Amino acid sequence: MRKLTALLLAGALVLACVGCGAGGADTDKKSEGVMTYDEYAAAELDSQVVIETYVQAKQSWWEDKATVYTQDHDGAYFLYDMACSEEDYEKLTPGTKIKVTGYKSEWSGEVEIIDATFEIEDGSYIAEAEDVTSLLGSDELIDHQNKFVSFKGMTVEAAGQDADGNDVAYLYSWDGSGQDGDDLYFNVSLDGNVYTFTVESYLCDSSTEVYNAVKALNIGDKIDMEGFLYWYEGVNPHITSVTKAD
């Protein structure tokens, strides 16, 4: 996966992994010249887009560029390498409303906004996690791309093998070549189908609850999860919370 070298990571991670799923209040009355989510979704790739959205979590900041997960009441937008000073990055707390001008792009299936600028506006909204468990494996799932979502009652499967040939519940990096602190990849199943989920280390690093919860998983565990419905060569959720299922 693409990676950014994140400065100020400790502070950013706290903001990224706290507050997701909490309720919020505001309306999505758009300013003049601002697209609705449907208009954004219908826009051609590489075309300029103007949206109003709300920060849900921050992934990283580096050399005056920020990568941010955002959402409004109708859909979600992944802002990649958006122009952002260090000072303004600190202002992008969960719920903050921003007006964004950039270009709609796609990278390995992930629809995002690139080459963007933003301005902070009045308003606040934090999305509740939308349960999309029943949509796994369906063509409808991609319509919820980048939203804050939940998955319920899934079973942990083997992600690979360790150096001794034993099955393990997670891998450091997609192929097991990483080390503690890198992205965690783990497999979960539902109705006989297996999916790969990720703990993105720039979003939730090795000090966070979710990172350590995944490291504590055992094959066969039943779990519930929350995270952002990222896409990379297919569905690849960035998980921010893991708990044992009831």
C-alpha cells in the first residue's frame, strides 16, 4: 500500500482513533457551488469537485500535506495529500466541517480526492457506524466506500503462517514481511467467504487499543469491528475497533 511518513503521528493517532461513531448534529445544506454527494458520485474521474464534509479521522501529515477520512450525512470522501499546514492540521479535529476543492481520482479501486485545498466552516458532525455486514460480497458494498462502518459476528481465520509453520491470526504487512509497528493484516469470514481487513498503522499505531486487540486474536474468535470502508483491489477496511462478539 501507499504509505506516508507521518510527522506529529502520536497526536494525530489519538484524534484518529477517538470519537469515531459518536453522534453529531448539523444539517447538510450545501453552500452555493458545492456538490451534493450524489453529484460528486456522478462526477467523472479527474474532474474538479467542490464538496462540504466533516472530518472523521486523520491518517497522517507530512510536508504540508494531510490525508483525512471525512463524511457527510449522505456519503464519505477520502482526502489524499490535501494541502494543509501543520497549524491547520491541528484544527482538523473529529467533527470539523470543511469545504474542499480538488480532483476526483481513483487508485486501485479507491475513489479519493487529490490535489485538494480546504477551508474550515461552521458546523459539526460525527457519523455513527453503519452496519454493512449483510452487504459483504455484494455489488452494493462499494456504494458505501469510505464510510465509517461496522461488521458484526465475523470469525477470525488464519492469516498465514509463522516461521515455524504454525497458523497465525494476523500478519505484519500484507505478506508477513513486516515487524511490530507496521500495518496488521488479518482474515475474517462470514457465511463461508473470507475477507482481509487491515489496521492501518498511520491511522491506529501499535499503542492503540485496536492494534493490540488484533494482536491478541485467536483463530476461531467471533468478533465485531468498526472502521472505514477503504478499497484496495477490492474491499480493504481500515479497522479502528475490535471487540469480542456477544
